[in-house]
Amino acid sequence: MFIAVAVDGRHRYAGHYEVSRGSLTTSIVHPREVFKQAILRNAAAIFLLHNHPTGDPTPSEEDVMVTRRLVHAGEVLGIRVLDHIIVGEDGSYASFREKGLLS
């Protein structure tokens, strides 16, 4: 499952929404679907979250490529991507911001 959390200019919660639901190995994530609800909610920024069914939150090459594409789209739209978090098992996670992968 791929989810976005919208926040306002002061980073206050403005809502969350499901972007897509994938299969066992993949999920289709398109910038249009990610930012559509953010625009409707007047979001200044968003957080991205998704899970890895394997339980290992290590970002894949595809995760990194999709995130870069979303960061770029957000720059064009004026909606900043604050972080992309992959959730694993037992409370494990990987933060793109912490790993320096949002540039």
C-alpha cells in the first residue's frame, strides 16, 4: 500500500489518502495520483509512506527512482516531499530523509 499524508504550510496535518495498492511485488505510483489529493487539500507538503510485504524496509532501486520523480514533480507543483518512509516488520522503517535520498 502506498499512502500520502498532506500537511499545510506549518506542517499541520491536512489529511491522508491511499495512492495505490499493489501486488506482492509491485505497486504503480504515478505523480498525478500522488499530487491530485494534495492539491485538493491545499497541501504545502506531503509525506510518502509504503510498506514492503517482505518486511525488509530497505529501499529498492525502483523506490529511489520513483521518489526522485515525485520530488521533482512536487518541486514543479510547489508541494514539497518532506520524507518517504518504507515500513517493514516489527516497527522497522527506512526514511529517505535520514538516508539522504531526497535530493
